[in-house]
Amino acid sequence: MTTASHQLADIPGLVRCETHSVPDILARATGMTRTAYPHEEVYGDYCTIQQYIDCPPEDVFDYLSDINTLDEYSVSTRAFEPAGEPGLFVGWDTLAENTRIYMRIEPNREALTLDYHCAWDQGEELWMIYLFRIVPAEQVLGKPGSVVLWTNCHHPNYDKNPYPELSPDPERIWVGDLWPLFYAGHRIELENLKRILEYRSGRGLPLAVAPGPEAAA
Amino acid sequence: MTTASHQLADIPGLVRCETHSVPDILARATGMTRTAYPHEEVYGDYCTIQQYIDCPPEDVFDYLSDINTLDEYSVSTRAFEPAGEPGLFVGWDTLAENTRIYMRIEPNREALTLDYHCAWDQGEELWMIYLFRIVPAEQVLGKPGSVVLWTNCHHPNYDKNPYPELSPDPERIWVGDLWPLFYAGHRIELENLKRILEYRSGRGLPLAVAPGPEAAA
């Protein structure tokens, strides 16, 4: 059927309708489908979670693009302020003692993707990347609102701090020690995000609360 | 600590370092982390899979943006051709008898996102959306190559064919009956993609094989 089939013959292991019958393919897929999957298998190499939020996609994008909103929906990162270099911010990660977190937000409004590039202790190499994508729920679920996709990838630096000399305390926990809790921790934060945005969006309140000098006083 | 904290007090259920101690937060996350998760919990509402491919991100993007490559890496969709309207294609889904699949590819080269908007039987309402995002592995895994993120969302039309009158046969399986197999089926296809691209990329071969008139003959 396909014109290119003969050029695939050298590549081992392909499963295609030319080489496997439909019943074979369905049997294979059924065999790979299990009642349950171990944590390490689902969240070991990549940690992706998803959430429906009853709030317009552009509003979710704007909220997440504003670094000040981490003060609200994140569990532990607080008080980001400009770190000198344009676009670079530094705040605190209260999960650990005296720990600075550096961050740069890379948004793409057209694609509704938005990534936090960050790292503990230093802002030169932002290797800890939080990948977000906001999808119009009208398209994918047939209803208004947004689907937020959030992925982290298991970078080797999670397993070994590349700059141990920058730690404020040699006994301090390393962010990568928490990788097994990323699934649950990010679920908590995505639930925070949903609660905040749906509360405000549903009541017609402003979504982002920009800290002003008087509020900080 | 945060300037906005007092404005969050009315929103129930938030878990934040101002209201929960770090040990409390870690205990909560640990409690949500389980040895294993049921299939329905992980892949019931959303089906996301990920794969590392040792091939440059732009090349993976180009390959997936070319509708002809579905002939190679997909298990069952074949022979797409223009369907009249610009950007709309129609092919066959060999998982079911005499079943046409319509598709429009929506790529965003800057963001490296790329979505297949498709549907069985008709091309007016392309509700079945395959969301792809290609991430440079250098950024997220510290090595060359690509990470492919692939998400489908459980649109209600999977549960009920919105146009049963367009089915070529009232007894035909509906695409949504296969939703429980999407995790496994998409894993097979992503493995095909990896094998094809790594085979060719590793040998310096052209990645996409465009069907020409002579090949089709």
C-alpha cells in the first residue's frame, strides 16, 4: 500500500500493517496494556501531568508567564526578583534552607507553550526545565477552558549536583533527591493553579495579582 | 513572605509553604506517591507518552510535519492525499474496514509543536487531536537528540461517534472503542518513529522518503 515500504525492510523491529495483521497488532497492544504500572515506569524518566482548568487558554498562559504568580500557586518558590541579566530572576526555594532558585521564563504565545528554565544555587546553567503547554479545551475536550500539560525530564543533574561547592550547606537536600516526589508535588501545584484560576475566572476577578509597593509594605 | 498571600485566603484547598510546613508538604506528597497506578488513572483522561530519539529536533519536526511519513511509522494510517480544501488530507485507517481518516497538520516550527487534527469518516470536524511537542534533548537531558512528547485527550466523541450515519458499516468498530489501547498503540508507533529516525540519522541517510511517481509505479 505504501510507496515507501520497501525502503523500511532494513530497519528491524517495526510494527506496521504491512507486516502485522490488525488482530496481531491489537493483540500486541492488549498485551502491553496492564491493570497498573509501576511508579518508576510512568514517572521515572519523564514526569508529565495534565489538568483541565475552566479558564480561557490565553488567561492561563498570561498567568503562568508572570513570574510573580509562582508566589501564589507554587508550593515553595517565592519572591522572585530581577537577577541582573535581562530575563533572569532569582527567588527562594523554601523546600531547602537558604536556597536560591534562578529562573528564566521562555513563553511562546502563538504556540501557548511556556517553559521555566531554572536551577538551584546558580543562574549560569538553567538545566532544570519545566515544560508547559496550554491547549484550548474546546479543541481537545469539546468544552471551554484549558488543558495544561506539564512535563519535566529526568536530567542527569537531578542525580548529581553539578555544582556542590555552591550549596549553602553540604548537608542540604539536593533538588534531585526530590525527583521521586515530582509527580505528587507537581500535582499539588497544578491543583493550586486550578483552584486559583477557577475561583477568580468564575467570579470575573482579575487573574494575576501583581505585587505593588503598598501590598509589600 | 509573598505579597499576595492575603488575597488567597478565600480560596479553599491551597497547599502552600505559608499554610503547610515543609515536612507536612513532603509527607503529603509522599502519601500521594504510590508503588503503582491503575491504567485508568494514568491514561484514562489523557494519554501522554514520551520518547528520546537520537536525531536532531528540527529533523524530527520536519519528519512529523510531512504527512507522507505516516505511511512509514504509523501502525495503520496510510496513503494520505489532498482532500480538496487546502491543508486537508484524506487517507485510510486500516484498523477498520473501508475507513477514511481526514487530517490536517498544524505545525509551529518556532515552538517545535505539531498537531494532527483528524477524524474518521468526515473532514468537517477534526476533533481527534494528536498533540506533539519536540524538545531539544540537550536542554532537558544534557545530550544531543530529541525528546518527543505526545498527548491525546479523551474527547467525548471517543465515547460516542458523533456521526454514526457516516460509518461505512453500522457494525464497524468505532475509533473510541480503542481508547484503552491508545497508550500501547502509541508506544508502538513512537518506537517505530525512533527506530526509523535513528537508523537513518545514524547513517547519514535522508530522513523522509517522499513517495515519487516511479516508486509508486
